[in-house]
Amino acid sequence: MQHRTRRAGRTGRPPRLAREAILSAAQRILDEEGAENLSMRRLAKEMSSTPMALYHYVRDKDELLLLLLEEHAAKFPRPELPAEPRARLLAAAQVLHDILVDCPWIVEVLASDDLFAVSAMWIVESILDAAIESGMTPEDAVYAYRVIWYYTAGELTVRFNRERRLAHLDRPPHRDQITGLDPGEFPLITSLGPRWNELTVRDTHRRGLEAVVEGLLAQAT
């Protein structure tokens, strides 16, 4: 009697998972491929499992992202902010930037204006409190927070996209061709041409943030 040869590979149910392992795998995908490429199917493939197995631990992609947002926010201890309102407003806005500066996927997720980490809402509360103490109405304080958020998210998005694109270019960037513009039509740009790249890639976030805050406070007086 011939014995049947057992098929190689895993059969039956997928191995049991742990939420920590799921979050770790999702974090790898976010870091390497971005939020747009994270899905339950993609995550299941990363873990050699099935989407249905993952649903025993997280309801959907949104819950997964919320867990990761909370995990990231928890890594940053809440600093003691200055007592003076303007300084406190600047400090809280700077913390917002510093939490996001190394995580492109978080900016991408938060830019949807839907998901947020409860653990990081103290930053928003601090900005609102400082703005109101500076003389703004609650409505204007919300406006100030939104302006600061748009500035922060926009600055980081441009930086992240520039770095990602330059890392994959197999040719000189088109921006290098700025030196070839017609000086008669663009005299100021061409005069700065040799320094254009240097000037436009500088980290000017803090300077811009101070200008934004000063403008917002000037409107409140």
C-alpha cells in the first residue's frame, strides 16, 4: 500500500496572532509604503495570515490606525509649557510639529480630518487655551489652531514628498533647470538661481511658525 505524500507548507487554520504583532507589522507597512498602501488584506499577507483572522483583533483599518496613533502619541511625554500665552502658543505648536516630523504616515492620516489620537489632544487644548488667554474669542482660537495645523501639515507634506521623490529619481531634478530661465522675464529668480536649491530646502519651519503666530495674535488685538 502506497503512502500519500504530505503536501509541504502550512495547512489548516492560520497561526494565532497577537495584537502587538499586528501593530508591529502594520507599522512596518506604514513606514515603508505609506498609509495609502495599508489594508487588512496587505497586512494579512505581511503576517502570512488571512484578513478574517485579523478581524478578531481589530475591527477595521481605522481602528488599526487609531491604535497606532495612540501608541505614537504615548511615546512623547507632555512637557511643561511656558506660562506666558504667546510663548505657550508657540511651544505647543512646536510640539505638534516635533511629534510629526519623523512620521509621514501620521501626517497623511491626520490630513483626512477624521482620525485623531486622544492622547495628543492636550496639544490642541493648549493651543486653544493660549490663544484665548491672548485675547481671542473661542471661535478665533479654533481658527488659529486650524491655521497652525494647516501650516504644519503643509510644510511637512512638502518636505516628505520632496525627500521621497528625490530618493527615487534617476535624473537631475527639474528644479535644477531654474538657472536656464530667461533673465529678462524672471530677473529675480535667475539672479538667485545658483542658490535656489539651497534657499528652498532650508528648514525654516520655526521662522514660519513665529510669523504665523504673530499674524494671528495681531488679528486678535
